Amino acid sequence: MGSNNSPTTKEYMNMDLLRFTTAGSVDDGKSTLIGRLLYDSKAIFEDQLEAIERTSEQMGDSYVNLALLTDGLRAEREQGITIDVAYRYFATPRRKFIISDTPGHIQYTRNMVTGASTANLAIILVDARNGVVEQTRRHAFIASLLQIKHLVLCVNKMDLVDYDEETYSKIRADFDEFSSKLEIRDIHFIPISALEGDNVVEKSENMHWYNGPTLLYTLETVHIGSDSNQVDCRFPVQRVIRPQSEKYHDFRGYAGRIESGIFKSGDEILALPSGFTTKIKSVETMDGKIEEAVPQMSVIITLEDEIDISRGDMLVRPMNQPQVGQDIELMVCWLNEKKLIMGGKYGLKHTTKDLRCIIKDVRYKVNINTLHRIEDDLSIGLNEIGRILIRTTTPLFYDSYKKNKATGSVILIDEFTNETVGAGMII
Amino acid sequence: MSSYQLTHLQQIESEAIFVMREVASQFEKPVLLFSGGKDSICMVRLAQKAFWPAKLPFTLMHIDTGHNFPETIEFRDKLAEKIKAKLIIASVQESIDKGRVAEEKGINASRNILQTTTLLDAIEEHQFDAAFGGARRDEEKARAKERFFSHRDEFGQWDPKNQRPELWNLFNGRKNHGEHFRVFPLSNWTEMDVWQYIAHEQLEIPTIYFSHKREVVMRNSMLLAKSDFIQLNGKENYEKKDIRFRTVGDMTCTGAVESNAGTLEEIIQEVASARITERGGRADDRRSETAMEDRKKEGYF
């Protein structure tokens, strides 16, 4: 990479953003890999490196323990484990990256689901000596369940198998066979040694049989432009803006973020739940009017007619409406030590809507190692995943999670402790 | 980049605006903690964008240690006036006078820790139920584990081992009476993002961020500015140097860097080639490996 790795201001303004999640345990060399990406892209600073060198020495480690970069909490350092999802940042002239680094041992599913919920890409690490193991399948299943579009399987520790092509090919074939059952279409395979640096940032001198790109190059170039849904217009209203000032006396705008689709002035829209239709008068921001508002933009929409709209309502196109209903089937990942209660009532958050729901049925539980359905034990506890039916107090305007992450996701909230206890993906 | 995809700066800007709008809608009485530093200056701009053309639906609050750089205080008052926001000043000196806290003693005495009491008292007094902070996850390792919506119990304490999972963009701000939230819209921003945003938005910042001549003293491998709050020991001397500050904290614990960067563009170049984190120059973080976590648990920013 060299010293000219820092983006110029002009490049900086054009960089896009890739959020990725890394799954695996310390033993897979995950921390070493992240450490190398951060170090080689100059995201680790001298004082940070010195601090972890000191701590490594105090803790009696014979090497600089890069895990200490992410394991920042006292309890994590004392116990030598990662407790929580840690976020890390680095940039190359092409892209900015946000890593959600999830722990391998404790609360595994809960943390990976959390980290994966906002990721464009998942890196799964496999130890070349062990090949595809149960944990690999579990990681891949969760990535698929969360509809992560891109997956990179890094076959790590190639140095410990003499950079053997056959070992790599066998792991690749094993994973290909398993992943055909999943819904991830874009899968990359890279033989690496995080410790030695082979194929992480620099191309390996030890594996001339591998003609593919390095990991960093893959992260920099994977095409995410077409991942967002630009077809189904969905605009959940966050807030009504009425300045009631002299200058903006009659201004009434609906603030929110475009979750999917393209919105522009003149478009005919339908407001849910009222069902009224009108046209978009303008799409506004403090920096000026927007010609075409695209997914992820936070904007204010003004309408031709004054109709009754408030927080939790949704603007859509009349010819492309979401489903509306109160009986919702979802896959739920349980995040709390208190088990899901059949017939129990929970708080529910969906887009900008706050409501309540009741658990009507548990259809089945998933064995996340074999992907088999469990139908004789329907109790869903911490870190377990199952399919449930809920009934909501008022109708939801929703899409399937597969079609639309923003309108297809919910969280369940314990009404007594206020904790977030379930992550739901609408089927 | 196609016009259908946002750049990374547009994405984190939009995310911060989304978070601010969520807070204004989910809470009854939010407040924006404003220090006059670069991060809180970005926060004010984002808040303006989030609620334009309406005014900010919350007040600003500064926890004033009494040891601030005069340039920062002057800037703070000017900005509040310019955007016509209400500014509350909660004073650490008052907390000391009331006997709520006691001043640290010794040559390295700092009011940094005392701020926590003043902050929590002010939150209680004004019945704020959410306080925006400009903290970023890239600043410090304990902050790397922070949520956007960070729960505080009735004692104002943070429980890092028992945080609510935060999925997608569904932010859970439910709480019991007496509890509050700290909200960090800049969670995903880096120091470089902040500087690029300041340049892009042409935001004004206090002069101490730019290179200037100042009398400083080297202590514990940090350059501290001359002020009434610092006592020299026998061997120490002030020296005049070309310096600037990378963060704006108390004069007693914020280290300067030697620099000739006099423009934003030069600062950006300096940040790009910097090999030390911005908080590397903060004595408050250096007290122990987990100094930040320990203070945050008690209710610090």
C-alpha cells in the first residue's frame, strides 16, 4: 500500500461505504486479520499500538495481541474474550469500511445477528487445517438469514498447510455444496495467511496457483451499487415538520428517510393507513430541493394536498403497495435470557411505528448447525432461532424481509424491562 | 459513483439526521451537549438539517468546567446566538461551591471527572430524558462498544456488559421514569470524517484548532498551554511554540501538537498523516487503560 494510502479530499468526497461483519473465533485468526487490515491501511495509530504492546506484555503474551484493539472493556481484557460487537473503521482511497467485529464464543448468535443486520458483506474465516466445520455452517446460515448479499470465505492459515492448493480446493468444494442450500449468490473464496500477510493486502508469493484478487481488493471492489431496492417506494414518516414561522407559515413537510425506491416531485403517492392519494409537491433539504430522492437519503417531502399524516404512517406508490395486515409470520432470533413466552405480549417496533403484539404460535425452531427444523421442542431461548406467528394491535404495512430489509424487520421489546429481546424478519 | 448511490459522507450524514429525528420523536425533553469543539459543531449543523425549516426542538447545554479555553467559550456563545438556540450552562464551579464535588489536589489536578456530577445534576434538574453527545466509536476503545441509543439507569450509570442489542435502524428508546439515554449520532464517524465534513459544509470552528503561537509547557510528554489553572514545578518552563489543538477539552488536560497547519486543508493533510490518535493528547484518558470506560460507567459523556 505504501505511504500514499491516504485519500485526497476530492477522492474522499467520492468514496462509498462498505459495512462488513467478521465472524469466527480468535483461533481462526480473526483478530490477526482485522489487525492486519487496520495496520496496513494505517487505521492503527502508534499510541494504540504502544498501548496494546504494553498490555500484551503485562498479560504475559509472547506476541502483540491485536485482539486488545477491539476488546476495549475491562471485563473483556481480564477474561481474554470479546463480549460485545465492536465497531472499527478504516479507509482506502476507494472506500470507507465499517467493520462490525462479533465475538466467537459468548452470545454468538445474538451478536452476529446484531452485527450482520446492517452489513453489506460477511467475511467467514476457516482454518485451513480444519476445513468447513459446524461453526462455518452456522456463520453462513446467519449471514443468509440476514440476507447479506456478499460473502467472502477466507481459508486462513494456508502457511500451516504448506500453501497446498488441493487443501484449499477441497474446502472450497465442501462449502460450495453446503452453500447451495443458502440464499447467498455472491460468494468469493480467498486462500490467505493473516499472520504472514498472504493475499490480505499484498498478493501472495507463496500461492502462484491462485489467480484471484486479494481480500482488500475484493472488499474495495465488490459491487454494492445494485444491492439497494430502487423499485418499491417506501417512505416511513418519522416526523411532521411545521415551522409555524413567518417565513414558512404554510410549510408542512414529512421528514423521514427513503428506505427504498426513488421519490420525485410530481409523483403520485398514496398515504398509509389513510389510503388518500396526492402528488409530491417537492422533496426538500436544508441544502436545497432534490430532483430525485434515492434510498438512504434523509429528506422532507411536501405534498400537493393537505392530508392527515403522522409519525408511523408510510408514503408509497398507488401501483406498488406493501402488504397490510395484523397476522405476521416471522423468523425470530431470541436475544434475551428470558425465553420467548407463547401467548405473551411484547412491544414491537417496525419502521417508525411503535405498537404491541401477542405471540400466537411457534411454528418450529431451527437447528442452526444442521439447518433442520425442530418441531418437538418449541421453547425459544437465548441465541435460538425459530419461526413464529404474531398478531399486532394495529395493521403493519410491510414487505417480506427478503424483498425489503427496512419494511421487513421488527424488534420485540420486553414491556417490563424495556429490553430488546427479539429480532424478527418477516417472511 | 452513480447518482443512485450515496457517498459515504452522505450516508453517515443521513444516518445522523435519522437518529436525531428519532430522538426528537421518541423522547419528551432531549438536550444537545455542546462543548464548542469540532464534533459538537458538526452535531449542531446536523440538527439544523434534521429539523429545517423549523428551529431545533431542543436546547443546547454546556458543562462548563471553568477551565476552558477562552476562545472556545467565545465561539460557543457566538454560535448559540447565531442559530438562535437556547443555551444552558451548567457550571462545575457551582457544583464545587455547593459542595457536590471536591476539587482535585496536586500538580496534575483536573476538573475532568467532576463534570460527571455537574452533568447528571443538570440532567435531573432540567428533567432531560435524552442527551445528545458527539462521541465517536473510533475515538477510544470503550467507545467502540457504544450504542447509538445508550441507556442510563436512574443513577446515570452505563452498564457496558448489559447493553441492548441494536439491530437495523430500529432504535429502542424505551425507559422507566428517572432513567435517561445518551445518544451518539456520530457513532460511525471518524476524526477524518469530521474534518472533511467541516470543510465540505464550510463550518466555522474555534481558532485554537489552527496553528498559532502560544506559551506551552512540556509535562508527561504533553504540551500544555499556559493558563491560570496550571502551576509550574521548579524545573518547568514555558516556551513559545507554533502549536494547535486536535481536541478541545480543559486547559489542564488537553495537549497541543506542534503544527503549522493554518487552514482546514492543511489540518486534513495533517490528520491523514498523523500517527497518534487525537485522544493520545488527552491526559484524562491516560490515567489508566480503562480510564474512559470507568468514567463512562459513572455517567461521563
